[in-house]
Amino acid sequence: MEVEVELWADGSGTTSGPIGFAWVLVHRPTGVIREGHAGEVEGTNNRAELLAVIHGLRALKRPVVVEITTDSEYVGKAYPQGWIDAWKLKNWRKVKNVDLWLELDREVSRHVKVTWKWVRGHTGHRFNESCDRRAGECRRAIIEAIKEHSPLTGLAFPVHGEPPKEQLKLTGS
């Protein structure tokens, strides 16, 4: 089966705090490109990488043959190296980010066929660089909004999660 859609995905984060994630969908037969990005108030880099793929797959409206390209070994090797199958056999015990792995597995199962491709980050792959840049911009915008006590709803992309409690304090109270 020939790949119909390429999904490029990348996340931006650290061990905790705001995260950003972005994806690019390329419809090979027509060359149409569709992009998306979002963020969360709290997460880790691994969660950002997973969310990028999940949101990219969700953006596909029908089952297709899709090739997912990521620079995350954590995400990119889970299916090809059989980690997912092993986790399922162990009933997902002791798996970090199990909520997102289950969500990803549901999204993957919707499609005709999914293949995985890992690329080294920051090496000039056009769509990987685009995802990396936009994911980082999302993360930095959330950090800045929180620092300045600006509403997260004012950002130009969806932000999931609750703002920190100190952001909810009214000035002068």
C-alpha cells in the first residue's frame, strides 16, 4: 500500500511546565499541506511529543495509509520495536503517560496502515523544522502569558489545562 498522507510531528517541553506541540499533514497525491499547533499549561517533553502525533492523526477525517515522522525516539520506536505490544500484554502496568499511549493507540487503529519513521532533529528536514519552530513558539507564548498574568485564551492557538492559581488573582486585591 502506498502512503497517502505524511504526518510530521514534534513537541517542545522540559521535565515539567508548559508544553507546545505541532504537526504537518502532507497529502501526497495532491501536495496539499495542512498544519496545526497547540499547547498545554503543564506537561513534559514526552507528553508534548505524544500529543503532536495524536492531534495530527485526529486531524485526518478518514482512514488512510499514513507515515508518521518524528524526531522522538520515545514515540517513534514504540510501535516498530514492539513496545506497544509488550505494554498491552502487561495490561499497561508501569507505563508512563498511559493515558496518551491509549489515546494514540486508538487513533492509530482508525487508519488503514500506519508506518513510523524517525529522523534526527535539527538537521534541516523542512517539516520537522517547521513543527519544532511552531511547538517552541507555543511553549514560549504560554510561559510569557503566565509570567505576565495575561489570559491564555488570548493566545492565537488552543491551550489546554488550567492556568496556575496565582494567575487567577485579581490585581489590587
